[in-house]
Amino acid sequence: MNSRRNVPEHLETIRTALQARAILDVLAKEGAANSKLLETWLSSIGLAASSRIVTELLDRLEKDGLVRIEQVDTFRVVQMRRFGGEVASGLEILDWIAKPELPE
């Protein structure tokens, strides 16, 4: 029998991929949201993350050209970009973001 160890880095990689997918799915439906709303949404679907982790994830999405972030008063408003929509729909694939579920 193979000896498999639980490796925390693997769990974090999977969690990040699912969190990014969830954010893109929400933005595909809504077009824009603020970072606090996204943080609350992730918690409600079982993918909770600290504010720092959500900020880092949103920054990574922005760096990869998937979203645009604007500071409005005390909120960070996140808007979907065209490439983000393509990744959300499954037309484009990024290896660090979970693939969308196919309709049955």
C-alpha cells in the first residue's frame, strides 16, 4: 500500500483554486462586488478565508488580468474583465483556478 501523507500545501492549493472559482462565478453573474461581500460569500459556502487571504487572492486575480479592482471609499470594488469571463465560462483555463463544473 502506498504511504500517502497529508500535506497542508496541497490543501491550500485546492482551497485557493476553489475560492478563485467561486469568486469568478459570482462576478460572472453579478458583474461586480465589493471585497467584503466576496469574503462573506466564501464563508457562507464553506471556503472561508481571512481578509488578508481574500485580499491576496483578489490581487492575484487582478495581476492575471481576470478582474479590475477600484478603491471606493473604504471598499475595494471588484469587477470582472473580459478574460475573467472567459475563464469563468471555461473557454480559457488557468492551472491555478478550478475548472467550472459542466452542466448535466
